[in-house]
Amino acid sequence: MPQTQQIRFCASRDGTRIAYGTCGSGPPLVWVAHFVHHLNFDWDSPVWRPWISALSKRHTLIRYDFRGTGLSDRSGIQFTFDKLVEDFEAVIAASGISNFSLFAMSGGARFVLPYAVQNPDRVDRIVLYGTSPAGPLTAKAPPERAENMQVQLKAFEMGWPQDIPGFGTFLTSLHIPDATTEQARSFNELLRLTTSAENGVALLRTIVESDMQSLLPNLRCPTLVFHTRQSAVLPFDEGRKVAALIPDARFVPLESRNHIVLDTEPAWKQFTDELDDFLAAPPGSIEPFDELTPRERDVVELLAHGLNNADISMRLKISAKTVRNHVSLVLGKIGANTRAQAVAIARDAGFGRRATPRTSNARIDRTP
């Protein structure tokens, strides 16, 4: 666990001040946390302290409070999807990082995806935890999911001040049903320290009305997807759908009833081991050929699978002429004189070992 953190402020596009904090050392890792969190009080939380420790083990961890919550501005706040996207962009700009890994949780993952898709050369790898392609209040959501979410929003609103028995612990029992007494008490307290009921419900409503389904197939960096098998917040199949939409994503089911995995349960070791392996992998094992652009890496991967230019054109949805240009540039950059030699060099560097990339498929857990 890092000993200290530094908290600073930056301004989003509309002038809202966003608080962000840094701790640890190493390559930058940006954590977009669950909506119930607070830069200051997370530090001593029995729920979030182990997460901070795990994520900052080998990285400079950057996290921030959502608008209307924590140490960020809380008064007169507008909550829209675009503004949440702009807040994330403001934190990235203010932190001064050029390349980083990204860990995004729950619905918060949806408003960082636009940045990841538009800036593939800056996001090295992504971990998505406990999220879904689209919120339950989007236009295409099944009516029963929408109705259930409306009930939950009302329960959150009533329970936030904890004046009504039952409602006051509703959010905690939904997210961490197997928490210890200390963990449950801390999460309850943190909920009310984080923000007001009005802001909390407005933020949550914005999240559950968001949709990232069309963005997921466009992710081009290595991606790891976690989802707890018995989560009462988001059905397990939602995590499977996320992984299936991201090209070559890896899906890791966690055996837990808690939506937020706790360090007091067996699933925590599986979670941290998988996370360490993914985030701490040597750069060469994920990003060989530093001189290649992200698109050229896509071409090399398909070359290593033995695909011809026409197949590559169809897979990447670019013209055959563009493919020829990319192949020519790739040969020069990796020192190959022929296409066959390029294939051999690419395979020696680790390309072509995964399942043939597809635009809307992934390797996922198939057990029910």
C-alpha cells in the first residue's frame, strides 16, 4: 500500500473542477472506479484500500472523483454522458501522461471508451470490470430491466440518507452481499460521504442511460474483462457480451456473489493474480515492434495468420490499396525482404499465436 497520495484539481470543459489523485510509482495506470468512491475516504476503506494497493503495486495509479462527488465540485452540476467523457479527458490532459493502461469499472467504463477508441496509440491496454455493453435505461433495453432499474433508483434515492431501515443498506447489500460487518458499515458510510442523494441518483441515471455497444468492436489494444458470476448488480451474461464484442478480449469469470470483489474472499486471489499477469507483462510480450502504428500491428497480426491482402482488407474494413501500402511499410520497418519473411519474423515476435482476430468475437468462458 503506498504511503501517500497527491491530490490535485483540473477543470473540465464546462469549468467544473475535478479532483484527481496519484500514488505509487511505475508506468501510469488510470482507474475509473465505481461511482461510490471518494479520493480521500477510499484511502482508509476496508473495501477500497486493497484495490488501491493492488492497482498501485507496479504502477503510478491515477484516479479521480466523478463530477458532483467526492472532492470534485458538487453544487450546480449538470450530469450528461458528454460531460463525463470531458471530465475523463481533462484528467488525462492534466496528469501529463502520454501513454497509459486503463482500468474501468461498471458503468464508468462506457464514458472512457470514446477516448480509448479515438486514441489507440495512447491506451496500451484495458481492463474492464463488471460492466455491460449498454445500460438498462437505454432505448433497446428489455422492459423488465428498465423497470427493475427504475425501482433501484428510487430505492437508492430513499436510502441514501439512511433514514428508512432497509432502504439505507439496500445499495450495500446489492453490491457486496457477502461483506464482513466492517466492510458493510464502511461502504454504507462512504455512500453518504461521497455525495448527496440528488447528485448520486443523477450520476447513476446518466450511467445507466449510456451505451457503448457500438464502440467495443473498435478497441484495438489488449483487453481483459472481469465479471463476477453471481453479481446481483449486472447479470453474468452482460460481462460475456462485453468480451464477445471486443476483438480477441480475454474473459475471466470470478466466483463470487459480490459485484465488488473483496480481499476477504477466495476470488480476490484469482482477481489479483490475473490482474498482475496482464498489467505486469513485459512490454515486448504485448507490444513487439515499437516502431509500428496500431493499424500496422493489426496488419502484422493478420499477415502472421497467413491472410492475403483481400482478406485483410475485408477484416479491417479498409481498401486493398491501403492494405498494400501498410504491408510495404511493415516490411521495411521489420526488416523483411519478402512477404514470407515478414510472416516468419512476425511469428517469431509472438504475432499470429492467438485465435484469428475477428471484428465481433472473443475468447470467452462458455460454462453456464
